[in-house]
Amino acid sequence: MGLISDGTTVFDAGVMASGFGSSLTLIKKSTASSAGSLSFMNGSNGVVFDSTYKEYIIFITNWNPATDNKNGEFSFSTNGSNFGVAKTTTNFRSTHEEDATESGLSYQTSYDLAQSTGNQIICEGMGNGADENSCAILHIFDPGNTTFVKHFICQSSTMAHNNKTHNDNVSGYINTTSAVVGIKFECESGSQFDGIFTLYGVS
Amino acid sequence: MGLISNGTTLLDAGALDSGVATGAMTLIKTLTASSDGTLSFVHGASSVVFDGTYKEYIFKFINMHASTDNSEAQEFEFNVSIDGGSNYNVAKTTTTFRSGHNETDTTTQLSYVGSYDLAQGTGFQGLTEGDGIDNDQSCSGTIHIYNPADTTFVKHYMSNFNVYRHNNFSANWYTAGYANTTSAVNAIRFKYLGGNIDSGTIKMYGIK
């Protein structure tokens, strides 16, 4: 049953019409506590990660590794079990040290990928101090599409292990025309970590 | 017909009451390209709101794909109008930089792109460069436009796209600037420099 007001459909088929309500839908908030990895898989634990939304945004808050100087990384899956999908990516950084001895803007050849199936680093050299952490915003466009590659854009801010701020800008494409159904976050070398990972869909 | 709950009006005359919490990001309009020369959002036309209702507008671009011109010269671009879409020729001063990396790992880039900025230019502003037209190639990204209806200040915008280029590069494009007018901006147009927009989705949002 729908609800129509003055000729305008407000609700129908169990959903609010576009133009009403917010277009940013909280899908899942996951809190990592000494976790080895954290994943969002379509159809698992209430996660939607398919063609329902044309864009997904993941906010990463206070990503803190158990071991000092570890990278924060992610990878994608097209089948829910294998996260080795080829990616071509680009990575640049602005940085500044607390004692002002170092600053700059530069391309990061060590942290980009050229058709690599490995993890993409988005937060390099995270510190494990009590106040050290990384925060990031990751946009993933149309993961359920089966015609085009899947673009993503990520920006992070890291308080690194050596008391620098890193502003890492990573973007690229997942070079597959299969639907991407999941994403996994890990720390370098399997280091455990804490943090809050929140998945939104953009209507 | 209105809907009243416990004495509180929730909706009437086809609109939610302003006191109903709805979130801060509102989808205004979705356009889907199908071999279109241009796609435009004009205030007051086709249910588009592009005025002082919102202080910020966001446009999302999902898998924009050009029909022709698989070369360096291809670009996805935009311009704005202050006369309801009759003319898209507002002067803009802009700045552009990009990072890039190819699939064979032989080239990386991080550079200012002097050929893609404008200094009071009235032409279209490029948001990407060298878009590929293979079946799986496209670009996706976002533009933020701030307070377009303001009649005191110029109108700022910022954009960020990722592009799968014709030569198998991934390129991350950043463009920002201002439309140098104190007139209200009330329309925006998107197109490719060469050929049609073969396919793609553009979604317009208002931010409360």
C-alpha cells in the first residue's frame, strides 16, 4: 500500500520516495577490538554491498594497530572468499612532522598497485600509541556493476609511528567486470587492531 | 491529504513537515545518460531544485562513459549558468592537479595540470582527461558546489574523479575553483568534449 499526499507519492512498496528523507543510509557499523581482519560481505550480518546503491562510503575512525608502525590495508572480493582481485591505483601524500623538520607533497611509488592482487595500503606507518590512530573515508562506486571496472577514492589522515601526519590520497579501479561483493580491512603482517568501520549506502 | 499523528502533522500537501527529522542529504534528481550530448540540471525544470534551498549541492557521477574520441583530448567537463540554462559561459578561475599510474607499472604522475585550469575562462571546465571508451572503461567521482544562489560571494566548487584512461592508466583528478559571479547560479551542464555521453548516471543532492 502506498501513501499519497496531494498527488505526491510519499511511501510505496515499503520505502520512502526519493526526495524524502536522507540519501545516506547507515548499513552497518562494526567495531574492531584486537581483530585480525574486518570485513563487509554482501548478505552477511545485515550487510548490503551490491547494486542496491550506486555508491558506498566507509568511514574509518580511530584505526589503531596493536603493533607499532603497521600499514592499514584493504582488499576486495568477487566471490566472498578470495580477496585477490587485480587493482591499478595511484597514491600521493602530503606530510608534516611534529617538530617541523620534514614536510612535503609527493607521489608514493611504494604504495600504489599495477594490476596487483595484493592489499591496497591506505594508512601507512600507523602508530600503536594510546593516542595514535588513522581516520579515513573510502568511496566505492557501483560495486554491483557487471559492465565496468569499479572505481574507488580514499583519503586518510594518519598519526604515524614517527610523529608525522600523513594525508594519503589513494584512488584507482578494481579491474574486474564481475560484481564486487565484499571488502576486507587488515593491518600489515596480520597485526591485530582496533577501530570503528561504518558502511553507508548513498541512494 | 495530510497525515497527522497524535496532533502532530507529519506530512501535508505532498511534503514532509519541516519538523520531521529526515536526515541532511536529500536526493533531488537522477539523470541517466543514453547517448546524450549534454545532461543539465536547471532550477525549476523537471523537479530540479538548485537555488538557496540548500547551502551545498553534491553531484555524484557513476561510470560516465563517452561514445567516441578515445584519446588524450577527451574530457568530461562542466559549466554553469546564471540565466536558467540559456547560456553556460560564466567566468571561472580554477586549479587542477592529478596523480596517475599505469597498469604496466612503468609510469607514475603527480603534477599540476596547467592545460586544464581556467583563468577567468568562460568555457567548460575539465574534470577528467583521456577517458577511455573500451566497454569496461569509465570515470566516477563527485562535485561539491557551495551556495549557488548567493548574491554576495563568488561560488566555489571542488571535484574529485577517478578515471580509467584510454591508455590503461588510473588517474585521480582534483579540480577546484570559483565561478566568478555574484549573480545566482541556477543551472549546471555536463558533457564530454568530444561526442556524446554514451552512458552513466548523475545524481544531484542537496545538503541541509
